[in-house]
Amino acid sequence: MPTNCEGTPYGWMLIEQKKTTIISMVLAAWASQNKSGTIYTSGRLGDSGYYLVTQFDPDN
């Protein structure tokens, strides 16, 4: 969890549906049991409290 995302509900972050490449990378990493990496965010999405993921770099 990025330190700037403290306070997001349940510790969750949001990847917008139109960001299909990022979604695919996260799902592939999760399926390969590699559940760690660097997450870049762009701030909160309105009043939802969730932070938007803009980039994900999985650890090797």
C-alpha cells in the first residue's frame, strides 16, 4: 500500500476499467503468486475514498 493512500476503505485501490493493460498486469502477477510490486497512484477518486492506480511494476 502506498503511504499516500492511507485511509482508503479496506486498503483497496481502484484501477479504472479503461486501463486494461494495468488490469492485465495485476491479474497476471496475482495468478503467478507474485503479489508484490510498486504501485503508482494519482490521488483519490472523488468522494469514494479510493485511490486511482496509474501504474503497476511487479517485483521479479
